[in-house]
Amino acid sequence: MFGGTFESPVVEHGARRAIISIAVITATLLEIIDVTIVNVSLPNIQGNFGVGVDLGAWVVTAYLIANVVVIPLNPWFAARFGRRQYFFGSICIFTAASLMCGLSNSLGQLVFWRLIQGLGGGGLIATSQAILRDTYGIKEQGKAQGVFALGVIVGPALGPVIGGWITDNWNWHWIFFINIPIGIIAATLIYNFLRNPAEGHYRKLDWIGLILLCIGLGSMQFVLENGQQYDWYDDARIRWFTLTSVVGLAAFVWWTLRSAIPVVDLRVLKLRQVAAGSILGAVLGVSLYGSIIILPQYLINSLGFTATLSGATVMIRAGAVLFFTPLTAILTQRGLVDPRLQALLGFVLLAISNWWLGSITTPVSDFHSLVAPLILSGIGLAQIFVPLSVSVIGSVPDKEVPATAAFFNLSRQIGGSLAAAILITLLVRGFTIHQTELASTQTLARLPTEQFVLGQGGEQNRVTMERLRILVSAQSAVQSYADTSRWVAVITLGLAPLVFLLRRPRIGMAITE
């Protein structure tokens, strides 16, 4: 199974490798940043079009549905058209759709072009990882996955920063327009420098499998994105889409395992590294996106941070990732530490940092109090992604790399969506519970409450009671934010031992079959 001399036919060195790396990571950042950058500007978009939260949410939902549907199809498209052509085409679609999103003058137009943008974006993330794996070769997987990690981990943090600055200084149209020059540069570099490991060849498309996959994954993403908004299974739409997702995915698996031309090769999941890596990808998604979802809301809504300052606060974690990822890549590359132990340490550090954040989540916290736990969170993430990617992507035969990368990135995306669904639900319901508990204790029989209510002129008045209601509401929100941080810590720590599902990779040895 292992051989020491085989190299991918598209391994690059020197300036050419640097150029390809820059182009690939730029395209990766475009896709990942666009997931989070829109969230910051969504209130402005809703106000501009005069729509409510339920309709405005489709600006995000349409993109993510298209994204998760396309990711598992990447290996088929790359084999059909050639990886260079497919990657180049995906960047072009994403960039053109970004232009049309910025030019949209109705919500319907914006949602449509976000759907197209998601189709292009879905072709970037998993293909990027496969390209870097082959460009660096199996002997330098630490470097390859370190480069990829910078895009995947830093991207979600850059989105709120860029989106916040644009929201505070320009208008929402520019969150799409800024993609255009970057996309043109990335597409030009890819077209001129990236080589194909194999040319595209005609492949029949399993239309039935494709339709079932779209129905199953699309319905699942709708449920995860909109479950809390529609009060989960009390709403007929959520029940219907859940049933559709379960039936669609079950039918897809049944059909695909019997198809002679499967649109997604599920048989690759027989490889232990791929199956375990997919599970751990979901765990990483929960840990990676958990605090990104909750922390900006706490900073803006409870502490009164501007969108720009909130984004800058989140960037502290990204800065730690940038600093420590090269060190982790060196340790992984040289085989000095078992990558599974590195990933385990990373998950433990993430759990500690989130619990720490929960303990300092108060109505009067300031920027400086958040720095240390966010740095610790960044160190944890830097310890996870490179070892995990090397263990999964670097330990499968070359022919299985596209499918492995697709499953690994799909599972991370689904894990992030699952984290959003769970944490937002916990946040909303926790607020209600804390508000009820706090309100029930605010009676005149309690001395602090009596002093607050009757302190001005010795009489109870409407203004004072309203101030008390606002204080109770604010404190309930803060307690709920703290609870969600602790839940992220518990989930992360509880799932950390799953790293031992992986085999320890043999760094430096190429897999040839």
C-alpha cells in the first residue's frame, strides 16, 4: 500500500508553487468569508428592501443550500471537465454572481444570485484542499494543510471584520463588489499556472442520484437554517422538510450504492480515515463556528460594540491562528508528535477557552477581558486543523483525494450549520428561561428591588418599572450568551476523544494505491 518514491504528477516547487498557493487560498477565502460577511450586513439588507427577518434570511439560506449540494459533487465535476477548468469556472461563476448580487434591486434578485454564487462557491472549498494536497506532494502535507488552514480558520473571522467595516462606512452592496477584483486575480492565476492531474473525460450523469441528493441535502440545510425561526417541529414546514430530507437522503444512499455511474462515490467511506475524518470534520465545524455565531451578537447587543469593533475582537483569535499554525505544521510535517494528540490538545484548549468566555460574559465586560480566552481559542484551532487534515487527506490514495476532501469539507459545513441551529435555539430558549426566573424574583419584598423601584421620590412609577424591565431583559440575554459558550465547551470536550478513530498517518510516505 505504501511506497516511498511515488509523487503526484502535478507537484510544484519554487515560485510556481507559491503562486498556485496564493491563488488557491485567495479563492478559498472568498468562499468562506462570504458565508459570514453577509450576516453582519443582513439587517441593512432587510431594511433596504423592507422585508422581515424570515424573508431576509433567504439571502443566507439560498447560498448555504447551494453550497452543501455542490460540495459532494466536486469529484464528478473535476473528473468530467478537468480540475483546473472546473476550479477556474467556479471562481468565474462566483465572481460574476457577486457582481449581480451587488447590482440587485429586489430581494428576489438577490436571493437568486446568492443561489448561483453558492453553486460557484461550493466548487472552491473542497477542490482547493485537493489541489494543495497534490501541489505539495504527500511528503509535505504539513505545509499544504497549513496553507489551507489559514483560509478555513481565518476566513470565518475575517467576514465579520470586513462586513462590519463596510456596514459602518459604506453600504451592503460593497460586501459583494469587493469580491470582483480578487476573483479576477485568482481566476487569472489559476488559468495560467495550475496543471491538471488528469484531463477531463466524458462521464454519464446519474440524474436520479443528483436529484435525490439535492432534495435530501437542500431540505436538511433549510431545516438547520430556519428551524428556530419557525419554532422547529411546531411548524408544518419544518416537519415537512425534515421528512423530505430523511427520505431523500435514504433514497440517495440506496440508489447510489446500486448505481453503475454514481454521482457521489459513497464507497470511499469504507476507508476508515475517510469515515472517521468526516465525523471529526463535523466536530471541527461545531467548534470552529460555535463562538463565531454567538460572540458577535453578545458584543454588539449587550456590550454596545460597533460592528467594526466586534469584528476586530473576533480577529484576535484569527491572529493567534496565523501565528501558531506554522509551528503546528512543522511539528506535524516532521512527525515529532502524534497528530491525533495534537488535535486532542486543540479540542481541549477550545473547550477551556469557551468555558472561560462563558465565565466572563457579563454586562460590563470590556475588550481587554476577552483577549486571553480568544488567543487560547486560536491556539486550539491551530492545533486541530493541520493534524486532522494530514491524518485524513494525506493518508488516502491519490485517486481518492477528491472524494475524501469533498466529504471532509461537507461534514465541516454541516457541523457548522448544526452548531448554528443548536446554539441559536439554546440562546433564544435560554433567554426566555432566565427572563422568567429573574422577573419572578423582582418584587418589593426584595430589598434591592424595593430600593431601585421606590428610590426616586419614594413612589413606584411607569418609567422606573420600564427601566427595571430593561435591566432584567439585558441580564437575561447576557446569561443566555454565557450558557451557549459553556455548551460549546461541553460539546467540544465531549467529542474530542473521537480523534482516536483515526489511524496515525505515516508522514513522508506516499500512498500509491
